[in-house]
Amino acid sequence: AGGRRCRPAFALLKEHLTKYDLETVSRITSVPVETIRRFAKEFGEAAQIGATISYDGHTLPHPPACIETKRGGSQHKNGFWNVYSIILPNILVGAMNVPGGLLGTHPSGPFGMWSMTESDDGLIVSNLCDVMAHVTDFISTYPAKDVRPPETLELVELMPCSNFRNTIPLLTMHDPARCGIPYTPEFLVIFRFNPLMTTMDPRAVAETLKKVDFILSFAWHIDETNQFADLILPEAHDFERWWLFPANLPAGFVSPGPGPWYGQIVQPVVDAPPGVGHWADFMMEVADRLGIISELNRTINFNTGLFNAPHLALQPDHKYTTEEIAKRSVCLLTREETYNEELFRDGGAVHFYDKTPEEAFPGCFTKARIPVYFEHFIDAGKQVQAITRQLGMEWWDTSFYHPLPEWHGCRAHGIEDSQYDLYTAFSKAPLLGHTISMENPWVDDIVKRNPLDYSVMIHTSAARRHGINDGDMVWVESDVNRVKGRARVTECVHPQVVATFGIGGRWGREKNISRGKGVHLNSLIRFGWDMVDTLSGQIDYCAKVRVYKA
């Protein structure tokens, strides 16, 4: 290539993976060698490489097999490479964004709002993250961003290949100087975020919140975190307010593959109490009083696409409500001149149009390549190392910046004390959404009838080894903390795992329904930089524990 001898990325990958023979993988995963071999054979055969299918006048590749994973794999120190290794078989058999394959977040959007293209070196890129920046915290991971001394609490400047770092500010706020942050945060605004419940050791999180001079919290119920607030402003419930439109982000909340593009509306069904409104309307008022309303409106126009329709674009010096912005976005996407009050009278969604084949199966219509060798990680890692060493941050881990998949154990894997012989695992329950729904009395009434919910699930073999019977009250203890719960002995969990559904064990004073129900396994998670995957920005939610009768 270019007059120089090169090796194909696939050749490097094949050679690299020889170090992970079946016995090695079995030791890491606890999956028997024969099961791994059988799975690989069945997956390869099911993929039917070379098979095609006719769709809407096109002959498309049709590998009817794929592997999917969700958030669990990413919540570890090796989060990026964990997930990539799971997805890699799909890439190798061509089962990405094609019929029968894995259909992920739409890389091409409705009305051409975002699209999938080819980079200068032939790799696949999408401007989805840039377009959705106003409603998500995702940032495009390729090409790598410039590395420089940090200015943001998210440490965007030190994570050039990360796209999601929402929990990182808790660590930087705790000790800004350690991370080279040139200021100390003085003011914190919280809305719909409860880090004492949903992140790491709540005692350490509480100490971090105490360092902030003033905390403003918007809330429609009092939770564990906003009890630390200096000022709590009541927020309208979702049934009492507008959301920006579409409420279902087309990137992730429209079913992938064939079907319609549609937009869902969230609008009030009852009036909010007097003086209670949308937190965004309050912040719009703050922007107006600070004299920055013009800059805010310009940003909203750009991020929502309203700048494309001059008659709908926000005017520089006018203060708008969420309702007004939502209605303008409806007009933009439905091609209506004015908002039609009847549009959502009998339904909560509007059909834009049916996806084209190129939008339904974008992997079939591009020559761009999905990387199997992440060459840009090499230079990015060197740049991160140079800047962090310059700042005296020798402790910053850059060992994940390699071009091919590697196994890195979590901190928990390094705990050798034989007393701690089990790992924690979390899973979502169908009826429990985050921590909010646990305060719903109807949901609580159903959940508490399920013997596995609100419990500590332990495998029969582990329970036998520790002398634990079904229904016993037990302590689950890490090297950080311990929590108490009721044991359920079951075959539904891995023999080396204790598990819970949802995030229980709430202690907030106002939690009349959910207080004390279930177990708060996050209390066992260490608060520290050794729990961070500095490549992806994810927190390692893994702890090694021991279990004994209470």
C-alpha cells in the first residue's frame, strides 16, 4: 500500500487471537471448552455466509445469526473491549446492519438528519452523536479527539475515544486538583439523577456532594441525593409537562430494520400545581436574566434543526417554553406550517414515512469498513500518556489503548482473599425502571409477590458451601461495605455470583413505599479511579464479596 509492505488487519487479528486458546478463554469465562467449541460451530453454520434475500427490489446479504449484548458487559474496567469482543463474531461473518444480522442504533436517520459515511481511510463513520448532542451525552469516538489538559469535569480532554462519561464528574469533583482541573466546582444542578443510589459507595458520593457550596435540585419526589440540596424546586411530573419532540429519539427508540419512522409526543394530561413547571423552563428564565438567551436560542436552533426553517427558528432575544419549542419541532418534522392541535388527539405518535431500504439495512449500502484493528488507539494512548505525565498524573491508566482485543480483569479479579469467593451481578427486572418505579405502590405490590425480587439470589452450590438456606437473612460484604438482604437459593444465577434485580435498599426519608426493600449492591462498589475504564469512561460495577448469615 503506497509502496510499502503491509499486513492485512485480519491477519494481525488472527495471529493475535492465538494467545486466547479455548483453555485460556474457559479459565477466564468459566464456560466449558466443549460449550465454547459447540457455540462457535453452531454460530458459523447458522450465519450461512454468502446467503442472500430479496427485499424491496434489492438482493441483500442475509446471515441469519447474530450476537447481542447490553449494558452489563460495558460496566467494567475493560468495558470497551468486553463489548467489542462480543460483537466481533458478527463483524467477521458480515452480520452488522443487514437482514438477519445485528441491527443496532440507526446509523442513518430520517430525513437525512444524520448519515453513515466513509472516512478518509475507508472506515465507517456517522455524525449521529453530533446531531443528537442536544439530548444525549454521547460523543463520536472516531476519529479520536484532541488530547489536552482537562477543563471539563467529565475529562473529555483525556478520553479521546470515549463517548459516555456521565459518572466521571463525581470522581473529579471529589479531588479536582488530582486530575489537573484548574478550578473547584462551587455550584451543582441536579435533575433526574440520584448518584447516591445509582453509582458507587454512597458514603463517598455523599462526601463529594458536601464539598459543593450550593446544590440546586429539581424534583417531583424527595430522594436520597436531593436531600443534600440547598434548594429543591418542585418539578412537573411527566403527566404534567411537555417534552421536546420527538420524545423517542429516532436513533435509539425506533425499532431498527424495516418499518416506519415515527415521532412520539409527551404532553400534559393534567395541569401541574400552581408554580410548578418544567425544569428547562426555569433554566430558560435563568438564561434570560443572565443575558445569554440569544446564545441559548442559537444553540437550540442548531441542535434541533430548527435553523433549517426560518419561520420556525427561535428568535434571538425571545424567551420560549418547552411547549413552544416542542410544537415547532413537530411542525419541522411533519412539514406543517403551523402546529395542528388535532395531530395527537387520538394517539401519542405521528408517522413520518416508511424507511427506505438504505435506512432499514444501511450495512448493505456502504463500502465503509468496520474496524478490526484500532490503529488510532495507539497514537491516542501515547498522547494521553504524555499529557497525564505532564500533569503529574502517573496513576492514569493508559493500558487499554491497544489496537486489538485484550482481556483485562476488573479490580475484583485481583482480590485473592479466599473468604471473598463470589462476584456481584445486577440485572433489570421487567417492572422496575431505574429507581423511580420502586416507589409506585402498584408496581411494589406485584414485585413483592415474586420470590426473586427484593432478594439476594445465590446459587444452590454456593448456598450449600456457606450454610445458607432459602429465606435466611444474610450479609453480603465486600472490602468496602456490607449490605443485608434475604437469600433466595436458586439455579437462576451463576455459581460464582450473588445477584439482585434492580437497585433496592433505599433509605430516603420520603421513600414510604420502597424504603428498606431489596438490596443496594452499589454500596459494595469502591469509589476510586482504579474502578474506571479510562478508554471508554465507564465505571467498574463489579465487587468480590463473601456471604454469611446475618
